[in-house]
Amino acid sequence: MHNLDAVGLRACVFFGLVAAGASACSAKGGDSTAAEGDAADEAGGDGGADANDTGAVSAPTWATLAATFTVSGGEIQATGGALRLGWLDAEGTPLCMGQAPITAVAATAELSAEGVLQWWQLSPGGWSSDCAGIAADSPFVAPFYLGVGELHVEVEARLGDDTVDASLAHALNGAYYSATTDGPVYPFGVVGDAAAWRGEGTALTALPLTDGTWTLEPVYPLP
């Protein structure tokens, strides 16, 4: 669940990390009211809108990105990989949950960001039909960039807060997103192989990635 506090803090973190010399944390970004948080919780819970009911909703503003993929020879493979997106409106209300296959993957050295071990360009296939209209209005119809690296402090700070078990922080790597090679970089989630999700070992600090099935879970929504 992503309540309005998480969405506001996400915006604050985004600008704090990527706007050179700028301070863009609004009062809402770090101090949403309790009423706003409760309203967003209701929207994401049993009493809120159906996540796949797009009858009377606005255009998507945020998205939560999750994925499952295979690593072989230290590289992410397209075969069998799947992306899962939850689209949210500007208030954090769920609009739709969708899934798409990963149709192509390519490692790239065109991006550089502190703490990121490697970037890959992922190309999504067609999104599930119930979300096709919403997907068409989002950036996730085009290839995007996924980075794997160290667990970012802002992401780690949110673990255990209706997200991922904080006890796994030592074993999981951080997930990073960028829409383009020259766009802003957003730390947004955690990623690891099956052993990491069992809390075994420690996060990777160098390439290659370990072979096996990797799972990515979001902690913050993406724009």
C-alpha cells in the first residue's frame, strides 16, 4: 500500500536527489495531514476503489513497479521475465493493476549513478488488456532503464513501513529507475535472488549478479 504520505515523500526524495542545488520538498511532501493519509489508506484498502475499475478515474500520475526475471551468466534475461505495474492517480488512489512480459533486455553503460552497479534497458510487451488504456498514457509503454546497486538510504528508511520486511535489508540490493539515459534517476525499490529474499547472505557489492530467479518489489511509487 502506498498512502499519501509515501507519495508526498517520494516527490520530495525525487527532487532532493536529482535537482542540482534545488530544494523542492513542499510542506505536503513531508507533512501530509492525518486526514489525507487516512483517505489514501481507504483508497488502497478494502473500502477503496477497485484497482481495475477505470470507469471514473483521472489519468495516471504515479506507478508502482515490480518484476520477476531470470539472471543467467550475470545478465538479466528477457525470457520468462514479467513486469507488474500498479497505476495511481495524483492522490495515490489505485487505478489499475497490470502485467506485461519483458520482451528485450540490454545491458548499457550509457547511464551512471552513484551506488548503481549496472544498468539494463528493459522493453515491456503489451500490458494486460484491462489496463491497456491507462498504460497508453504512461511512460511504461516504452523501454526504460533498471539499475541494480546498493540499497539507497531513503529506500531502506521505508522498509517495514507497509512495504518490505526491514530484516531483509542486509541481503537485498537497491533498484533504480530512469526513463532515459539522460533523465533523472529514482531509487525506488529492492531486488534480489531467492536466497536474498530468505535473508541469506549479504547484498551484492560487485558484479556479476548471481544466477537464478530475481524478484523486484517497490517501496516508492514512480512518476
